[in-house]
Amino acid sequence: MKIEPKTDTLWKTQLVYFLVLLFGIVILAKVVVMITRDSKEYQALAEQREYRIREMEASRGNIFSADGNLMATSVPVFDVYFDSKTVDQAVFNAQIDTLSQQLASMLPRRKASEWKKYLSDAKADGKRYLPIAKNQSLNNYRKMQQFAIFKLGPNRGGIIGEKKIRRARPYNELAGRMIGYVNENENLYVGIEGAYNDYLKGQNGHQLVRRIHHGDWVPVDSDEDEDARNGNDVVTTFDINLQDIVESALHNTLTENKAEQGCAILMDVETGYIRAMANLKLNHETQAYEESYNFAMAERYEPGSVFKIASMVVLLNHNPNLKLTDKVNIGNGAIKFSNRTMKDDHSFTKDGICTVQEVIEQSSNKGTAVLITKAFAAHPEKYVDGLYALGLNKKIGTGIAGEAQPLIKHPNDKTKDGKKIWSNVSLPWMSIGYEVNVTPLQLITLYNAIANGGRMMKPQFVTEVRHGNQTIEKFDPVVLNEQIASPEAIAMLQTMLEGVVERGTAKRQLADCNFKTAGKTGTAQYCDPRMGYKYSEPGVGHKLYNTTFVGYFPADKPKYSCIVVVNRARGRYWAAGSVSAPGFREIAEKVYAMRLGVQEDKSLTDSLYRQGATPEIDVNRFDFKSHAVPNVIGMDVSDAVYVLEGLGIKTSFSGQGRVKEQSLHAGDSIKRNSTINLKLECL
């Protein structure tokens, strides 16, 4: 039978198609088998790849104080583990006792016998990743590498060290809250660490590595490798010595007054740079004060009478013809504003007439309210607009997270349901520091402007970002308001604040300083939100107060402004003049003696040599375990304070220069809570 050519071609085509289809089915079946039957085998092979990319962790940049001290840095720490399977049994049996004793000596949480059992059980079970210790320093890790068994190395001695980078603070908790921290897992960016994280964090690198025997990995040259770039360094405005003074003074003030919390800020008048900031809050469980909350920036409060200066700035801008000698009729009793009465804490006039100067000196509530209501009763919005012009209604914008939003209400403000917030008594009560909420940082910014001749500077915490010796970015002083009031008004305000110290509410605490100071007291009843915003605490038997003293020194040539806020003191005193002002004095005297009072010149050095004193005294020669009072005569005040407080002796001093006399005799036994008074003099 003859086959037609067309039929023959069709048959051949179908055969080829069938063979291709069969081949495809075979391949598909093989793939299915590989995925199902051999998946575990191929996965194991994949995990044993010869090459991988290893991330190289960047080191976080350092944080420095303005005087060059290291405040935060990154240090390597090691988590140490034990691979029992790499250790020969005979070696383990012979040296386990020695290793256990060495571990007990370094890590005493277990006795030697307990370490032996812990390691022996792991060896019997063949454990390969037994935890030994966490967060060990490089020095400790190197010591452990020399222990019995471990000294044979990771391949025969079983020691495994996993390196991590940990943040360390050489000065421990000094300025701890402002230095802050970063926790990216919880999205927490606190303080300078958080605000400047993008500068500090650096950039991780990566490196190609190859697996060799015993599972170790070694670098391989690759064009794709990228070195880790360490973070930049941040230079702060803080002065370590001044920070120590401020923290110590605040702690003393809170302790002596049995207060709940408080803060203190020291600012450079000319630049606005913050030289020190301390925040302390009582831990009721431990009864210790801790820096757990940045009250200076993050909490707004009713400031009381220190706000009267803000009212006076607005008043002087409104009425430039006002004089300090102008008379104010405050009467001899309480004054009624609408349905509320206002009185002063103390009487200081016989006929109910005082001057504008005396209104501030004596912190007269009635006098301030009379002046403000007389000027702004018809148009209270002008008073509030004047406060707004000082920036008291908005955040300063330091870049540090958590700054509180102040509250200065306006006559036109309304609640969500359309009700007016402003009342008939808002104006007089706002004028004396109630019905307003500001932060301590805002208050010191205002007072610093008065000390600075009317020029308001922005508070700043960082001056520079560096990488090695190269400056990446500088942060120069920033002017917020070139002139908050006329030069004549500023001069009047300065006179008022000096009068508070010389004749007014701070006279008893500050008038006898060896240098001029200026400032204002402020005492406000505490409004407790837990008690429905009432001004007294049930069950205590007396009202609680927030007290503030804010001012500057030396008053005749201001260098530093300072604020001390004490919240809810339960001690003997309740008014700011007796609670916060002494803290201001302690800071001012010590800062003045350390930074402003010593004149370093040749005549001083010659005089000291003639008296047999050594101008540069090595404080490290003192025995800080001694129980005897040392001789600090002739020493610089900062060295004397370092030595005395290192021995547990509280110090106070007067004058300027070096120590001329000390109240406790050298060689006397140091008693508990000893206090020494030092008399300073430029010899």
C-alpha cells in the first residue's frame, strides 16, 4: 500500500510532538520530586553555602561637653557562650575544676561547684551554645580567653564571643536625661541622642566572607565590599563642672525641702547656650531622687509671681511713660475683681500706696493686677498679644523631643462646644502667673533676655557636629527677638529685679552675696489634676506649692542666668524665697567662684609661692578613704570642692579666688553630714 507524502509528514510531526511532550512531563515530574522528596536535602545544602554577606556594624559617634569631656561613647561588649562539643572529653575532665574556680572568681553569681555542674551537664547533653555571661567588657573577655579549656580557642576550647556595641557614659547619670538615649525598636528618641541620631548613628558596611573548616568565616576580597562609616561626634554646650554644681545644688534643695521634684537650668547670657540642666524626681519606692523626667522642658506649670515680669514687659511696651516711682493704690485689704478677691502674702505699706518699683520688689499681687487691669481692661487682647510677642505662647523649638506646648489663652478662644474660655477675672489672675502655663525653659529665656539688654537668645544644647577633626555643621547663637523692649524699659526691669534682692522678697537669702545678683521669686499653689484641679491636697493639712526663683549674676555685668523650680515641698518652708532662692544662691556662688572670681595672673602665683603654697595641686594625692579633714588652704576652689565632697563633706564658700580659711580644722575627724565653710581671697 502506498502512503501518501502528506500523510507521512503528518505522522512524523505527531511523533516529534509526542516525544517533546513526554520529555516535558519527565522534567516536570523530576521538579516535583525535587520539591517534595528532596526539599530537606536541598535546604540543608543551601544553608551550607560557602559564601555570604556579613554586615559590619558602625560605631555610634561620641557626645562631648563644651570643655572637651566625653559624656557618651560607644564601647564593645561581649556575650560569651560555650560550645561543649568542640572540647575533647579528656581535656574537659582534666581542667573543669580549674575553669569552674576561675569563672566563680569573675562571675560570682555561681559558686565553683555550681559552675562545674552547669558546664558538665551541658557537656553531657552536647550543648553548643551555652550562655556564660552577658555584656562583658573587652578586658574581661580577654581574661576569660586565658581560662582553662577556653585558652585552647573556639575550635578546641569552645569559647564563643559575640561582639556588640553598647552606649556608655563616663560621668554616669550626670546630665543623663538631656544626653538621652535611642531605642529604635520602640521608636524612642530621647534627649540629644535622639535629636541628633541621624548624625550620631553612622552607616553600617558589608563584607563578603567565605566558610572554611570548623565553620569559621573569613573575608574575601570583593569589589562589592563597603566599609562601615562611624557616626559623627556631637559637641554640646554643657560644662561638666557646672553641671555637677547645678545637679548637686538641686539635689540638696529638694532633699532639704522634702520636695516631689524640681529642675534647675544655667544659661550663658550672651549666647543662650545651656551650660547645665538638671531634673530630679522622687522615686517613692527607693526614696531617692532620680533624673527620670525632663521637667525643665516637658512640663508646663502655673509659675506664679515670676510671671509678673512678663506682665511688666508688656505694660512698659504699652506705656513707655511709666516710671518706677509712679504711685499705685493697692489699699490695705483685699481687692475684689468681679466675683473674686485678691490679696498679698504680706503687708508692706501703711497707707495702701506703693511705687511701681515696690510692686515687683515686694511681689504685690494687688499692685500687679491693678496696673494691668487699668491698662488693658478695655482691650485685654492687647495684653495677651503682648505676651505672644514675647513668644510665651509657643514652643521654643530646641529640636529636643518632648518640649511642652505652653498655654496662654486669648479673649477670643472658645471650647469645642463654643463656650468662651476667658472670664471676668482672667486678666488680673493671668497678670500674677495663674491661668497660664509655661515651661521653666521659657521663663529663663525671658529673664535671660532682660539680663542681655533686651536681646532674646534661643536656648541651645549643641554647638558643633564633627567627624574626627573636621567640622560637619556648626550651631551659632540664634537671636529669637532682637529687642523685647526699649533700652529704657530694660533698664527699669533690671532695676526692679536688683531691688527684689536688695530690699524685697529675696533679701534675706541673697542680699549678702559678695557679688550682685538679680531675680524674682514666684510661689504658686499647686493645682492637682488628680484632685479635679483643686489647689489643695486633701488629707495633708496644708496647701502645696510650686516655687521658683529665676534671675542672673553678676547683676552689674550678667554672665549667667539661672532658674530653680521646686515642686510640692513638704518641709518647713513653702515660699520661694526660702525654698528655691537658696538653691539659686548655692549655684551662683559656686559658679562665680569657679568661673568668674579667680583672676589667673602672675601676681597671684608669686603670692602663693611666697606663702609656701603650690598653685597647681595634685588632688589625686589625697586619700579619699580618709576619715580626717584635709588641709585645702591655698587650693583653687574647684579643687577644694572636689577633694572635700569626695570625702563626703558638704561645702559652702564666700569670696573669690583661692581658699584662705577653712572652718573645719585639718586633721579633725569627719562627722556625718559635716559642712565646711571656705573663705576665698585673691591672694
